[in-house]
Amino acid sequence: MDVYISDILLNAPFEIVVLTALIVLVLESTRGTRPNISSWTSIGGLSLAAVAALTNLGASVETFGGMLQSGGFANYYGALFCISAVMTILFSRNYFERQNYHRGEAYILLLFATLGMMVIAASNDLIMIFLGIELMSICLYVLAGLFRHRDRSNEASLKYFLLGAFATGFLLYGIALIYGSTGTTNIASIRTAFPHVSHDLLFLTGSGLLLAGFAFKIAAVPFHMWAPDVYEGSPTPISGFMSTGAKAAAFAALIAVFSRVFGPSENAVHQIIALIAAASMIAGNVVALAQSNLKRLLAYSSIAHAGYMLVGLAAGTADGQIGVMYYLAVYALMNLGAFGIIGALETENDQNLQMDDYAGLSEREPVLAACMAVFLFGLAGFPPLAGFFGKYYVFLAAVKARLLWLAVIGVLASLMSAYYYLRIIVFMYFEKTKAESVPISVPMSVRWTVIFCAVLVLLFGLFPSVIVQTVLRVLF
Amino acid sequence: MISASLLSMTIFLPLAAAAVILLFIPKENVLFVKYAGLGGTFITFFFSLFLYFGYDSAAGGFQFHQKIQWIPNLDISYHIGIDGLSLLLILLTTFLTPLALLGTWNSIQVRIKEYTIMVLLLEVGMLGVFASLDLFLFYIFWEAMLIPMYFIIGLWGGPNRIYAAVKFFIYTLSGSLLMLVAILSLGYFASTLPQGHYTSNLLELYRIAPMIPPDWQMWMFLAFGLSFAIKVPLWPFHTWLPDAHVEAPTAGSVLLAGVLLKMGTYGFIRFNIPLFTDAALRAVPYVCTLAVIGILYGALVAMVQTDIKKLVAYSSVSHMGFVVLGIFSMTEEGMQGAVIQMINHGLSTGALFLLVGMIYDRTHTRLISDYGGVAKLMPVFAACFLIVSLSSIGLPGLNGFIGEFMILFGAFQSPFLGTHAYTVFAALGIILSAVYMLWMYQRVMVGPVRQNALYGGHHLNDLSRREICVLVPVLIFIVWIGVYPKTFLRLSAPLAKQTIERVESIKMGEKINFTELRNVR
């Protein structure tokens, strides 16, 4: 296999992230842990990678002998992952310091996890997808258990690892079956072979297993059981990263495999995706209604959001893909922001995470409360915030694909979700501060990151075309 | 160019004022915040006057058009424009908002900055709803407006405010989310036509609407209709209203009753009837039955209320029933009467809530049984209250009469209702309204002065100069519409005529062959 200079140039974002990760790794291992230097180096490298990705949003080109598909599609996701990672690090710095656990290794793991996600989004081969998922997941297993001395964190890590390993098994078995029926793992070749194998039991079983593996990664019902415990037990900014970055990566893989291979034709896989979507929207929102721990609540809400996004995939059309890609970007902003605020207000030993701890927050922290309200209204899908247009687009795709029932379930599920998002706002704005609540000082870097997210949520809601046009350019 | 963006400027002026207050005025400087808010709403009012004088009512139709591409691949644009109906409601909004702020000048004591900003944002939402000619844009304003109202009730409301705020929010949302699906389906339908594409442009949808197959029409009519019925509120979807009204602060109640409820009836006229005419015709008996039940039920429940504000709230259910009856009588008179009654209700109920708020500020009670003989202590207040009550009852010479008369006239001669029973029962509602309003007036205003701890000890001051300034403009319009309604009727006449012509043409059976149309594709 020949490797050309152009391949290396086209994949610049990857190389920047790899280099940064290696530099941080060397720094950490030779000089003892220096979290400050490590974190800023990581932020610098990731920002550079994000810029590199954003400057190349053109058509996709096959590189490295058809293993990768570099260009717009990969870079759109690449930028999304890098920006999510930068925000996660900005939140983590302060968070780990206050939890008395500030070490550089977290950033190395974050960098490698980001790299794994980028590989997934750029794969043009099932094996590459598998490699990317493993790279991402193994880093995330460790990140979940970063607080070695806490039972919750250990539980999260172990649970994530065991169930994740199981899902990986599904994934690999699915790939094997698809290989068995088509004789290739290259996605483009599978697509060419699709008309001949579309009713082949081996191929369909393989696709089903693949779907199950991906559904685990995006935490869709019925493969969602790990999410609440893992999100609750992991360090808060890491939970945010898992719920946005890891989810977006798995969605990139879903689009790459299912939309590219199956196309818009009506078939069993799309029906199954529609059912998973409906189940996720309903189950996620119903269970979230009963939560009082905010991390757990957002975990269930993220299950529901996976459902909304799957609606776009169930449609199987270009509209659906555009909707999902828009949704992923704005969902990352909203959810990272929300987890960032929760992390900033969390005190030692998982305290200050209950809903009633937020009573009167608007008096104590007016800016953070306002931003939180923006994220929550956005997640609930309220115009003119960005979450609304995401839902509009995926439901539009569903209606156009004659899945009206799915759109109706979707809006009814959103109605339910409005209730629990509003409850947090009720506590923040309408309740009085509790006497025993501890004052918390939130550093400026966290504040500005949160404000930045909130402003973007508003702007992308008012001008969704900015993202939509980019996505259109990348996809076609 | 100026005239093209005049409408946009009117809509977004309150937003600019809110931004200035948010960014530049410290919250300690309470008076400055109040003046900035009041100034912003006043300037908005003056801008809307330019719209009034610039609008060519002889020509009719949508004027002050502005269309800017927004999301090109879905044919969504920032598309606004107003016809006579929109203009009237925009004027009502810009007129009531400054009065609501001025009328509650001293009632709000905490978080005044946030309060002023919320009222301004609410105004933006209301104006936007009335001016949108794009369903996506309409939906954004329609929903976005819930957020400030939610905060107004929840932050500055009465003891049960959280329950009322959440109920208001969830209730309204449940209706509008189904409307969203209908909006999507409507756009999708446009894309299934030959050479069609997905669109949310209202004028384009008006053109293709008659081609929508009847069963689709019915579902979409129901989805839009539920959303509007909740907002109006049509019986049995009214239960959020008494809670929201009683708990909301005075300005919230004024704007809720004065403007927000009109958005429901506006929606019926703007969307349900012209878009889904066939379904609307089939729905006439059902909707009118609900309207008449609402008229009687609202009046009867109002009669037994012990809380003045709750009484006024239930009277709204009754009065809005009239408006719906007028609209669905599908006659020009009925439609015209409904439009004028929307304005009337905004003025008189708005004024009633202001008056209740004024006396509540003094005594901190709204129970009818706590009052008695107020007229002796506050003669000016009692006089204003009497005029507004009479207007609400529908005394000839005041505004209420015109609207109710035209609605009953329309319902009586409507070819779609088939029976005069609707008119008979609706007329009964007017009698009941006299009963509950006058009975309340009698118990509160006349009779011996109550000697209780609430206000027996100290003297009740009559209205201040500020409060009179708030009420006089409303009273002027109450008399104006009562004596010379033509000023306002001429604005809504073309729309009423046009809508009824559309209805007639559908009724005449210009049936379109749907299967043929579908097959072209």
C-alpha cells in the first residue's frame, strides 16, 4: 500500500492530535505530573486541530488505500470532537482541582479518546470503525474510573467496561458476518454489493449485530442500561464528554454504515431503527421525570436525545442526515454547557448534585443560572434556541419519509421532557435559597466557557443555516 | 425601504429596549429601569401608529411586506406583513403594554429589572405572532413567548404561582407541539404537488390549501385547532386560565387576557379557516357548541366566585366563547363582530384587571366579601369600574354591545349553523354577564362601608394621577368603539369579506379531483 504526501496533508487534524497526545505523554512521564502545562498544551493542540479541520470542509477523498475517507464529512465531526474536548478540558481543570485530583493523565486519555472518535468519523472500512471505537472506549473506561478511591467511580468504570466489551463483541461478530456475506469490509464495496445481499440472512444478521453495537455506544433503548450509572459515577466533565463526543462518534459511524449502505430505501433496518428511536424517546423521558440527581437526569435525557436523533436516521433520507448532524453539533453545546455548570457547582464527594441544591441559584449565581436556563430550554426544544431547530429538522425528515407516527411520538415525548427541564428552572428561579447551601466560587475560565456555549446555542438557533449550509456542502 | 422595515422595527424595538436595560442599566437604579421600559413600549406604540396611518385600508390585503431568506433549503424565510386584523391586534398590543407597565408602577418590588425585560420580551413575541407570514417564524414567536410569560407568573405571582406557571406552560405546549407536526405535514404536502417543494410560506400555502385532501385537512384542522382552542381558551380546555390569571401579577393578567388569548382566535381566522376550509365547515356545529357551552359555563362559574380576579378570569372564558361563535358562524357580520369583540375584550378585561390590581395594591385582598361601600371612599375608582363593567356586559353606547350584537346577528343568520338555538343560548350569556358583573359591583362598591381590619382603620385613597392616566385612554376607546366603530371595522372588513368568499366558494362545491392531482407526480 502506498502512502502519499497528500494523504498525510489531508489528515492533518489527526496528526496534530496524535502529536499533541505524544508530547503530553512524554511531558507527563519524564517530568512528573504538571496538570497545568499538560492541560494548556492539550487545549492548544486540539484547537489547532479544530482549525485545521474547519479549513477543509470540501468533498471527501479516499486516503490511505481506501481505509479512511478524509475531507468534509470527517472534518465536520473532527472539529466537533476537538471543540467538545477543548471545552471538557476547560471545565475539567477547575473541577479536578476542587476534587483534589488534578493530574495530567486525564488529558492524555482525553486526547486519545478524541483521536478514536475522529478515526470513527473518517473510516471507510468497518475495521477502521472498530479500531476507532476501541481506542475511544478504552480511554473512556479509564476516564470513568479516574477517581480511584470512590466506589461510584469504580462502579461506573467497571460497568462501562463489562457492558462495553460485550457490545464490542456484538460489533465484531457483526463485522465478521458482513464480511462473510459480502467478502469485504470496505464500506464503499459493501454498498456496491448491497443489492445482491439485501435479503441475505447472513448479511441482515450482521447488520443487526452492528446496529446493536452502535446502539450501545449512543445509549439507545434497549442498550441504555449502563448510561445512568456511568454518567452519575464518572467525573462530571467526563460525563459531559461521553454524552456528547462518544455519542456523536457512534452516530457518525451509524450514518457512515447505515445511510451510505442502505440508502433511503424502505427496509427492515429502518423500521428497527424507528422502533429503537420511539422506545428511547419514551423510556428516556419517562424515567427522567422521576430523577432528582441532575447527572442522572441528564443521563436519561441523553437517552431520549439519542432517540430524537435516531428519528432522523430512521427516515434514511438526506434530510434526516442533515438533521442529525445539526442536532449533534448543537446538542454537544447544550449538554457540555449543562454538565459544565453542574461540575462547577459540585462539591466534594458528589455533593450539591440534587435538584433542590439548585434552589435560588438565580439569586446566588445569576449568570450561571441564566445560562443553565438557556441550555435546559434548548434541550427541551424551545425556539428560538438551537435545540428547537434540531428537532424541527429530524421530525421534518420523519414526516417526509411517511413516518408521521414517529414524529407524533417525538413531540409528545418532548412535551414530557419539558416538565423535568422546567422543574430545574423552577428550583433555580422560583424557590428560595436553602439556608445550609454553601457558597461556591466559580472561576472566570469556566464562566466564560459556559457563556460562550449559551451564546452559540442562541445564535445557532437564530441562524441555523450557518450549520445547515456547511452540512449540505459536506454531504453532497 | 423605510416602510419595508417599519414593521420589523416595531416588532423588535422592545427587544432593543430589553437589551439596553440588560446590558447598560444597573439593577440598583430601579427608577431608570422602569422609565427605560416604559419609554421603550411608548416608542413602540408610536411606531405602530405609523403603521396605522401608513396602512391603506381601501386596498386591504397584506402590506408592509418584508421577506428575507432565512433557511433557503427548506424555503423558510423571515416573512412578515400585516393586514387589517393584524394591524388592529398589533395596535392593541402596543397600546396595552405601556399601560400595563404604568398601571403596575409600584406593585412589583423585587427584581424589577428582570420584570421589565420579561414584559418587553413578551411584547416582542406577541407582535411577532401577529405579523408572521411564515409558519416557521410564526411558530417561533408563538412558542418563544411562553418563556417570558412563564417567568412573569412564576417569579412575581401569588402564593400558588409555581403550580400556575407550570400548568400554563405545559398546557399551552401540549397544544402547540401537535401544531408543529401539522406545520411539517403542511409543508410536506406542498412538496408532493407537481413542481412543489417543502415550504412554510403562508401565502404559498393559501394557494395550494384547497388541494389538500379532506382527511388530511381534518387532522391538520384538529392539530392547529387544539393549539388555538387551548389558547383562547375554548371550553373544556380552559382550566389553565383561572389559575394563571389569579396567580399572575397585574401586568401579566392584563397582557394575558388582553393580548395572549387573542392569539388563539387570531389563529382560527388566519390559519384554520382559510387553510382547512373544508374541515372548518364540517367542524362548525361542534366548535360552536363548545363556544356556547363556554359562554354559559364561564358566566355561571363567574357568578359564584368569591375572588374578584377569578370572576374576571371566568368572564374571559365566557367572552372569548362569543368570539369563537362569531368566527365559526362563517358570516361576514359574525367575523367582523368577532374581530371587534377581540379588541373590546382586550380593552375591557385589561382595564378590569388593572382596576382589580389597583385596589389590591391598597388592601391586599381580592375577596369580594372583604369589600363593601368602596364607592364612598373611592368615587373616581368606582366610576371607572362601573363604565368598564358596563362595557363588559355590553351596554349599548359602549364597545361591548357592538361586538356582541354583530356576533349574535351573524350567528342568527348563519346558513351553516342550521338552528337558532346557538343564538338563543349565547344571548342568555349576555344576561348572565349582567348578573355576575352587577352583582359583584353591588357587593364591592355600594352598601355600607365595611369596617374590617383590612381597610376600615385607615382611609382608602382614591386613584392617583398616574392611575387615572392609565385608565383614561382605555375609557376613551371604550366609548369610541361604542359610538363610532367604523374606524375599526373598516380595517377588518376586507379580510372578513375575503374569508367568507373563500368559504362560500368551497361550499359551492368547487371540488377538486385529488387523485388526478396526485397522479401527475
